[in-house]
Amino acid sequence: ICDATALAALKEVKTAVVAAKKVIESEKNVQLNKIVAAVNKINKAISEIKQANKDLAAAGMTTLSDPGTTQQVPTAPSLPTTVPTTAGPKTTPAGGATTPEAGTTMVPTATSLGRQ
């Protein structure tokens, strides 16, 4: 059976886990957007090589190796600047540490920190 202190500590951990999941989801989206940008860059290079090969062949010159086919671009969600989280009430868990006051805090994402 849990007493009030243990229950408050459990609720605090649950709140921290929910906030951490939001940050992880945001970082996952940041990385997916990086993949989309890289695939687009690769596809552009493939198209340019194919066009160069057509131009070279038309001029009677040796062409470059076939670059292959373009890659499918994954879909990625747009990224918010910050991820809102809701902090729980201030409690004192068994270890003596305190939690933040109740209210809304903003957790910075990788893009708001300047990471691309």
C-alpha cells in the first residue's frame, strides 16, 4: 500500500515520463526532417547527373556511370519551436528533492537550440 508521499513521488515520475516522451517525439521529428533533406539532396544530384549524361551523349562524349533511380522521400511533420509540457504540483518526494511549481514549462527542441 502506498502512502501520500509515495503516491506523490509516483505522480511526479509519471509527469516526468510524459514530458520526456514529448521531447523524444520532437527529436525523432527533427531527425526525420534531416533524412528528408538528405534524400531530397540525393535525388537532386541524381537528376543532375542524368541530365548531364543526356547532354554528354548528345555531344558525342563519354557519359558518367548511371546514378540509379531517385529515392522515395519519407514524410516528416513540421516542427514546433518549443514543446509545451505541464509540470505537476510542488511536492517533496522521499529523497527530499522538490519538483517544479504547477504550471506550464517550455522544453526547447533541437531546432530552437540552433541544431539543424
